[in-house]
Amino acid sequence: MHNIWVWESLYRAASWLMVQRQSLLALALPLLLVWTSLPILPAIAAIDAPPAIQQSAPARPPAAIRQGSFVAAAVNQVGAAVVRIDTERTVTRRGVDAFSDDPIFREFFGYGLQMPQEERLRGQGSGFIVDANGIVLTNAHVVDKADRVTVTLKDGRVLNGTVQGVDEVTDLAVVKIDGKNLPVAPLGNSDQVQVGDWAIAVGNPLGLDNTVTLGIVSTLKRSSAQVGIPDKRLDFIQTDAAINPGNSGGPLLNDRGEVIGINTAIRPDAMGIGFAIPINKAKAIEAQLVRGEKVAHPYLGVQMTTLTPDLARQNNDDPNSAFVVPEVNGVVVVRVLPDTPAAKGGVRRGDVITRIDGQAITTADQLQHLVEDSKVGQVLKVEVLRDNRPTQLMVRTASLDNKA
């Protein structure tokens, strides 16, 4: 009996301990789960990760990522030299005075009385500093007829500007601001630019300062006539980098942060096409503009178009054609402007120019470049086909600024 009681007592004690153990576990388990909830996912990730990642420090990003893109590097090199140009000019208009509607007033002064009214027009563009003493390069149309010019630097300084020189034919202008040791944009060589090169446009489009767009050089030597600006003499750099109103006059950069062009124009009927003046064109006349001198541009005084045998046949087959032209390659004269070198030299409408100074001429752009590269007052030997007969004319160029 004693042994049975002992065993029963031990059994009851063991049963009580089992119940208490389960109760303690039931209380401890939620606490255990709460404590381990934070490191659970990292622990699983560490188990699934390859041994190399577990044992080594995280890899550093490539140098290009740590230091920024080539675009950021290029913009940082030139950004401080890019400026915003604000202009104001006064325009006088003729307006009808309010008193002209008064019958008593009209009895004494009559109908249609007009009083001059002044209006202030504001414009905005971009530019960039090319000399530490305050020489800013921009477009002529940005500062056209401006009475007041203010230049805002990237650091917030606002300085008065003076238009030092303007050349409307190449759409280039120089503005002088007072300053010393100003940041200068490094100039590249636009003759080395190739189709497919990176193109970075910097400026202040739509009044938004320090805006950057990226694209490529789409084509080179796009003539101003093809762009739709026949009164200019330029071969543009065409790019798909976004150029918006207000970008005009700002720099077009290469991937090294050098200025290769000056953002100038966009085609309103085309998306993603912009045009820039090659920087070498600006280099050639910058010194003259700084001195305030007029830039001489030789000219003949004709309106012309490129002629090919196919175009000649189409023209000759048209019964309404104004004249018959020979079926050759050359440049046909559509109009001769009065009192110009061409008119004085005997050039006529319908003449087909085939050679100048012995050089064969096949396109209107080629003829314009040849004349532009000549000197004012130089006599050019112009060979034409007139009524299918070769004729030689001597034409002395004059300055485009002095044209009638």
C-alpha cells in the first residue's frame, strides 16, 4: 500500500508539472514570436543569399554612377557661364482717342482722331559668357531693338547689359556686362562635330532658369533656306535636343562640356527638331561685334533655286511656265533685284548659272557659300546659259548692308 501511495503521489506531481509547463509555454510563445519578428526576414535572406555575399561587404557602385553622368559633368563645367537675358523696348502705336466718339468733340476736331500710344514689349532669351571681363554671346533676335537689357547670372546677380554689336545676317550679337573674373564657357570646334554626337542644350526656356535637354546631332550644314529662314546665311547644326522659346542664344554642348553651337531656332511644324549656329561662325566675327563694327557680307542680288535636268523638263513641259530653261545642273535665276550687283552686271531672269570663277555650280546653297566667301567689291566671273547659249558676265559684289 505504501508503495502504491508513493507511485500515485509521484504520478500526480508529474501530471501537475506537465500542466504547469504547458501553461508557461502558452504564455511565453507570443512573447517569443514578438521578439523574433524583426530579425526573421533578414535571417531568411541571409540563409538564401550566396556565400560570397554573406562573407563580403556590399559592392560599391561604378565610378560613373558615384560621380554622375557625362551630362552632369558637361553642364557643371559650363553652367555658371550660362545667363538669362531680359529685354524691354518701347513701341509707339497709333490709337483712336476716346473723345473721338463724343459728337461735340467730333464737331470741332472731326472723325478718326488718333493719338500716339506707347507700349512696352518684353522679351527673354539666353546667352553665355565667353570672356571673363563680361562679354556675352547671344542671338541677334534676342536683343533686337531693345531699349533695355538685363543679364541674370546663375548665382542670382542681375547686371545691366549693353548691346555691343549685332549681325542680323548670321543672327549673332554681343552684350557687354560689367564684371571681373566671371565664369567663362569653354568653346569647342564645330568643324569636328559629327552626326550622331551627343548634343546638350542649356538655357532658360519659357522663363525656367538653368534647364538642360539631351539629344544627338541629327545632321550638319542644314542651310537657313531649307530651315525656312531665307534672309539668313547660315549652315545650322540640326539636333533633336529640345529647344524651346527662351532657349535662343544659349549654348549647345558636346559630351565634354564644350560649346559647339548657339541654340537659335525651332520648326513650329515639326516635333523634336532644333537648330544651332556652329560656334566657329561666331568665333569668326566675335571680335568685330565686340568692337561694334558692321560685318560685311558680299551679295549678288538674285532670287534663285537649284536646277536639275528633271526639274527643267517639268518646267518646260508646263504650258504656263514663265520661261524655258536648259536641261542641265545649275542654278536658275528666278528674279533679279533692281539696283543690285547682279542687275548692274547684266544677269537676267531665266539665266542658269553654271560656273563662278571657273568653279562648277550645281546648287543654290553652293553659290551662296561661294559668294559669302568672296570679298566685298570683288569681281566674279559668272558663266550662265541664256537661251541655251553660254554667256559670260562680270559681276562686282557689294555689301549686303548697303543693298537697295
